[in-house]
Amino acid sequence: PRPSRAIRLMSDSGLLKEILPEVEEMKGVEQPPEFHPEGDVFVHTLLMLDLMENPSEELALGVLFHDVGKPETFEVADRIRFNSHDKVGAKIFGQIANRLRLSNERKETVEEMVSQHMRFGAVKKMRPAKLKRFLRREDFPLLLELHRLDCLGSHRDLDLHEFCLEKLAELSEEQLQPEPLVTGHDLINLGYKPGPVFARILNRVEDAQLEGKLQTKADALAFVEERFPARREDP
């Protein structure tokens, strides 16, 4: 099956601009040829649709709308750029989802796919903690497949896709999501007042744990007292 044929038929008949004008507007939106030798945003999107194999509805929607923010963010600077098209696109998709009366769960899943699909460009530069948090996302398999199709529908370079697969094979579940060394109860026992600072402290501890800098509870508690001395209650 070639989904692109259905989209082209809808476009040629005038139906697409009535039902999904945001997709029709992708036509003629040029892209930098060094990254997108295949052509404009519309052509790129249709190529990706045809590359899908037994996709879930969420993946199909993610592919169709992943670049929906490009027409609005198109600008020519040193080259053609689409700054923040991922975030703008997620907002646009939210409006489309409401119009199509998609379920909240499906809407939120696809919004995340659209808003996060550009993060792969930075995976090799991410600190270990940030990379591990990204890889352990519940929706990571969807994001990774969207990224693979994005690459195959443009420059065809799967280097970052392969990098993520290698990291997933290399890291155990325990390394990606270790048991917390410190809990909110531990912070209360240390004399910290419950509040928003708890989340910051626990995040900092988990970052250090994911970076391999903390291995034991005692180390983690000492880390907290050293890094957050002013957060303690007065005796």
C-alpha cells in the first residue's frame, strides 16, 4: 500500500485543503538540499508515509504531521531554516487533533512525537544522564522509528539511529533506571522542608547517579548536604 497515493488524490481533488489544510500548505515549502535532496516538505512527508511498515495509528499520524510546523517557521538566513518547527508543529497538531476529535491519549502521544523528533540531532553530545533519560522514555520506540523514517525519507544517513540502538544494547535496564539512592523521606530525616526543592534535589541526585558519580546511599546523602546546605531547617 502507498499512503502517498491517497494524499495526492485528496490534494488533486481539492479535498485535502478542506480537511487538512495544514498538510496542503507543506507543498512548495523548500528545504535545504544538503539535508533534504528529495524536495519540499510535502514530498518528504509522502516519502516517509510510503516507507512505513504496518505502522500504528500514532506512528502514521506522527509521520504525517512531524513537520507541520515548517510552513509557519520557514526563513532564509545563512540557509533555509525552520527554527522551533518541532515546538510550533506540536501546537498546530494539538489544534488538528481537537478538530478531528482524537482521543486525549492519542493527541498527547503524537504531540510529544512532533515536539521531540529533532532531539536525535544532539544524542552524541548529551551528557550520560540526559541520554539515559531520553532512551528510557516510554515512547522512545515510537520516536526512534519516526527518526529512522525521517532519515530514510531525506539524507538516508542512519548514524544517529544506529548510535541509539548501540546504546540501548549496551545499557541494562538498571543502568537506565536505577533504584533511587535517596527518597523524600530521607530528605525529611535530614531536616529539609518538604516543597518544590525536593524535586530539584532528587533530580540532581539521580543525575549524579546516572553519571556514575554516586553508588551508595551514604554517598548520595553526603552529596545532598554538600550541594544544598542552605535548604535545611534551623535546629
